[in-house]
Amino acid sequence: MAVRYPIVPNTITVHLGKPDEAARNVTVPFTEYISNVASSELYPTWPKNALIANIYAIISFALNRIYNEWYPSKGYQFDITSNPSYDQTYTENRSTYENIDVIVDDIFNNYVVKGNQVQPYFTTYCDGRNKTCSGLSQWGSVTLASQGKTPLQILQTYYGNDISIKMDAPVGEGSSSYPGFDLTLGSFGNPVLEMQRDLRRISKNYPAIPGISTTLGIYDEETKEAVKKFQSIFSLPVTGVVDKGTWYKIKYIYTSVKKLSDLYGEGVTKDEATFLYNDELKYGDTGIEVQYIHYFLDAIAFLDPDIPRLKTNSIYTNNTIEMVKAFQEKYQLPVTGIFTYADFKVLIDVYDNILKSFPKEYQDYVSELYPDYFLTRGMSGKDVKRFQKFLIAICKFDKSIPGVRVNGVFDELTEASVLKIQKDYGFDVNGIVGPLLWKKVVELSKR
């Protein structure tokens, strides 16, 4: 399992004005942005502990905007504005103070968290003289620092004793939560889990959205109905497909109902930020993800001599590393032998192209290939019909299988047969057809 902790980005994109104002966007290093805001908001002569406390607040505020994709979820192409009425004061090309730069370089990847939440806390603040607010008072922090308070004690005075500092957060390239492709029936993985989690929470405020009971991260008929209702409520095209527009509308509503960009929001707990699938696979890893990539790599290697076709099982072995490295080199990916989410997207594209352009001499074989998405009850189409033909062949010699109607509809009878085969051959009994079950059914059909 993987916990989605925030990543401190190398850069941040700032809109030089109000959100809807016709103004330029500038992308600057994150540390440069924090120093700029701190030099615009604070006096360098303030006590060091007051400066540190305020800079923690500035960092956390910016990371909260980024983590929640506050502006991208509204359709904007930036992370934050330069306008203090909305965000924090950023002044393009201004000089910064040396002592502030030193502090920023030391603590830029530390941020404030509250209780058991994982997201950067929405650390609102004001100057405390011309304007007061529920958050930190900048001038008040000076008084507290002069009394000998530590930066954490200053922050706890304003945000509560249950806040702490998350130290040494990972730093890397910023990326959007949108997976880069549409989610539809049969999709699986952490993006599906994340979308399902968000819809479950949204449904508490919008009970017309039906529940989602599955926890496997597979986009099933139940999930599709929840998506369609969400789309209907929020005036989106009712397709049942989570495209980029639907994804970010879900994100925006999720952030709003949980009040993640609010001083008194619910927050995101570690359990809510923990997803079933690892973002990268490496030597020694086991499970469905490893089996999944083995299936696709083997199918690709069957036709591509540049990819060695080696023996694999459910464990990420040296054979896996050799195949992954060859695949990465062939498709101009970083050759590490570690399989990442970026590799997975390329793998699926390559597999799709193989399905579409299989040589004529292998047409019998192509009918046996898994269609690259999970089959669940409620689906219909040629891939379901292909699977049913394998099932009916099994029924001819195994009379314990409930049976099947070869009609291209994944109905109750098809599901019952799948459940029986899963039980008989040691698969998870969930009625869902993944690549390994598909492979097993094809093998059984040839008896």
C-alpha cells in the first residue's frame, strides 16, 4: 500500500493578480517564492523565532493550495495568486532579505499539520494591527517571540496545541492528481480508489449520489452510476466516464465539503490518504500489480524481439527487472528496472497498439488476449462475448460451472460462473475478471 503524503514541489506557478484578472503566470522555484512572500510580508529585524513561525505559516498556506489543487480544480492554469486578498503577497522581481533566505533554505520542506491529518494545514494569517483574523497575528508573533516562545509554541498559540511540524517532506516535480487518461468501466488502480473515496465523502452532502461499496479500486457498474449522478447534479455531460473535467469537479467539491482550505476543515487522515497500489514496483514486490505487468510484458514480448520473454510469476524477480529495463529502453523511459506509474501508462498504450495491429498469422492468438481492463457485472460488448465463449467451452467438461449465455452481457449467470472458477482455482472470489483469471479461463477452455 502507498500513503499519498504531500510532495514539496521544485517550482510553483503564480498568477500575478486576482484569479479572474487578465495577468501573467510566472513559474518560479518554490524556495524563491517563499522568500519573496516572506520578504514582502515580514520585517527582517523581527526576532528569529517570529520569522521562523511566520515562514512556516507561509509555506503551509502555499502547500495547502498545491495539495488540494485549489485553482486547477476550478479550471485555472496556476497554483496560487499574488493577491493577498486571496492568497499571499508575491512581488515579481523584488529583492529578498538575506536572513530570510537563510531560514527559507533551512525549513522550506517543513510544514504545519493538525492532529492526525496529512495535508498541509491552511495556516491563515494577518498583520494583527490593520487587520485581525482567526489565524496567526504577525505582530502578535513578534510579542510572543520576545517573551521567549519557540516557533512551534507561537504557532500553537494561534492554531491550537494539536498542531505539529512535518519535517523534511519529500521534494520533487509537482504533478497533477489527474491520471492523464479517462476512467471508465474496467479501469483500476489508485486513481479509481481516489475518485471513489472522494465520491463517498461527497455523497454525505449530496445523498442522491448512490453509494460505492467496492474497495478494490476497480471501476464497476456501481461506480459508474455514482459518477453519472454526480455529473447530473453538477451540470456535466452525463457519460459515466471520468474525464479531466469530471475529475477536477470531483476534486473541487471534495475539497469544498471537507473544507480542506479552511482553518476548521475536516482534513485528510492517513487512512484516507492510503491507497491499495504502490506507485512503483521493484525487486521482491508481490501481488496483483506485479502479476498485471507480467501479463502485459509477456504479451508484448511475444511479438517484440527487443523485449526478452522470460519466466515470471507473482514476484518481481531479476527476470522482471530484465524485461522492464528492455521495455524502458525501447520506449525511451528512464532505464532503472523499477516499474513506475509513468511506465504503466506507456505499457498500456503499447499493449493497445498490439491488439489493434496483430499480424494476420496470429489472429487466432489475439482472440485469447486480455482486453487491458477489468470485466465486471453490468458490462457488455465484444470482449465480454469473447470471455463468455471461453466459459462455455469450460462448461462442456465441468458441469459444476453454473453456465453462461453468450450474449456479450456480463450478467448474473456469467458472474456466478466466474465466482465458481475463482473459488475452485484459488483466486480472490469477487466476480471480477482480471488478466490472470482471463488467462486461466483461456487455458481451461482448451482442455
